[in-house]
Amino acid sequence: MVLTQEEIDNCREAFLSFDKDRSGTIDVWELRQVLEAMGQTPTEEELFQMVSEVDDNMSGSIDFGEFLKVVECQKQRAENLDDDHDLIDAFVACGGKPDKSGNVKRDTLVKIIKKDFGLTIDIEELINKIDTDGSGEIEFEEFKILLN
């Protein structure tokens, strides 16, 4: 995952604002503050893992280059989690399986959308558009298209 120039510039600003002693490095606690300021919410375990993954000189702190690696990894993890995690949860809640196999029955989805959620969208029309094989059952990839 490559960061854009704007993201790198934002990282530099964040890094410098938390490098209080101007040593050119930040420790794990400062890293937490930086990532939280950038909208990330890493756990303590994730923080230590991030530092250990990029701390090439084993100093226990990270310089700006190492920091960029942390941000890239964290961005990739967040995108991977966001991409399918919520969709898989919804798919499973509607009748699919966690490994993306199985399917959601048309009637089940219509009931959830119209009765449970009370939405007035024409879900039948949407299902007709995405149910490419005409099975009346929505596989994960079709479900993904429907929700996006």
C-alpha cells in the first residue's frame, strides 16, 4: 500500500508534533497519540507489534521512515478489515456463511429490508438486477454488489 504525497505530508506533521524532544524518533506511547490523532484506534498489542515490525535498528522507538511503514501497514489493515468484515457480518446475519459460501434467500432479504428495517426501497428490483444467475438466492459477490 503506497501513501499519497498528501498522506506523507500529514504523517510528517503528525510525527513532528509528537516528537516533543526533536530526537527524530517517537516511542510506542507517542505512536499511539499520533495514530489516534490520525483517526486510528490501535490496541496496545497492535502498537507493540507495529513497532517491532518496523524498528529496523531495534531501538524501541521509530524514526520517520519507520513511522511511514507503520502508517502504511495500519492503513492496509484498516482497509482489509473495512472491506469485507462488515459485509461478511451482514451476509451471515442474513443467512450466508462466514467463509462467504452459502447464500441469502430472496424472501429472507426482502423480509429484512421491508419488515425488519421498514425501508421503502424496491428491494425486489435491486435483487433482480444483481441476481445474475436468476437463482433467487444471493451469493456473497451479489450481496456485496447489492450493499455497495
